[in-house]
Amino acid sequence: MALRLLILFIALPIIELFLLIKIGGVIGFFPTIALVILTAVIGSQLVRRQGLTVLARIRESQARGEMPALPMLDGAALLLAGFMLLTPGFISDALGFVLLVPGLRQQIARRLVSKVVIMTPAGASANERYAGRGSGTSSSGRAPQSVIEGDYERKNTDTPGDENDRRD
């Protein structure tokens, strides 16, 4: 894993610089800079619009009493897309634009949720509820509430003036 991260943080910027230099040699310095700025501006506008849509989906899920796992992962992917689009380079721009495709983004989010299984109070796993296969609500129509049962024991510390708790 560490080797992959090392390659990612060293090799990718070198490849990005190489491509910027090569494309700059073909179309010129100023058109290359303009293209990088244009992709950042267009990408940021697309991320903003889609982000507002994802935010509305998060609010709808919360209003229904559901955990908004898929919309939250969708928003995280949008954040990553925005970061990639603002980073100068053509590879990062291409990956950022790929993450702007809603179907791909949601498919990635579903795969991530399906790999994580969380049991809910209603007994359905979280990935079933998020995929719409679990009930997600109790018979009253509200989200189920968790009750944690257990025992506790209070341990008093010796305090001045408390004669009953002193041990000789």
C-alpha cells in the first residue's frame, strides 16, 4: 500500500508535467495554460451544480429518517472530482471529469457501501437499507431508535465529610 502511494505521489506529478510540456510544445504555451484554466472553471461550475443536487438528496434522506450513506459518498466523490479539476494537469482533469458522471459516481458509492456491512436496530444491514431493500422505519413510520441495555456500578471516591464511605 505504501509503495502504491509513493508511486501515486511521485509518478503522477511527473507524468502530468511531461504531458503539460508535450502539449505546450504542440499547441503553444498560452493555449495550454488557457486550456488548464478552462477545465478548472468548467469543472468547478459542474461540481457546484451537481453538489447542490447531492445536498438536496442528503436532506431528503434525512427527512425520511434514513442514513444518507450513498448521497454522502456521492458528495465525497464530487469533492474529489473538484480537487482533481482544480489541480493543473490533463490526467487529473480527465479523472475529475469521469467522476462528474453521476451514474459512475453512484455505482462507485454503491460498491463501497456493499463492502461495508453495518447492522441497524431494525435488523436489516445498512447496505440493504441504503439500496432500498430494507424497511428503514418502524411500524409507527419513524426511524427505529436504539436502546442499549446494561448494568452500571457507581464507585464513590473518599470525600471529606462522608463518614459512611471511609474504610479503616
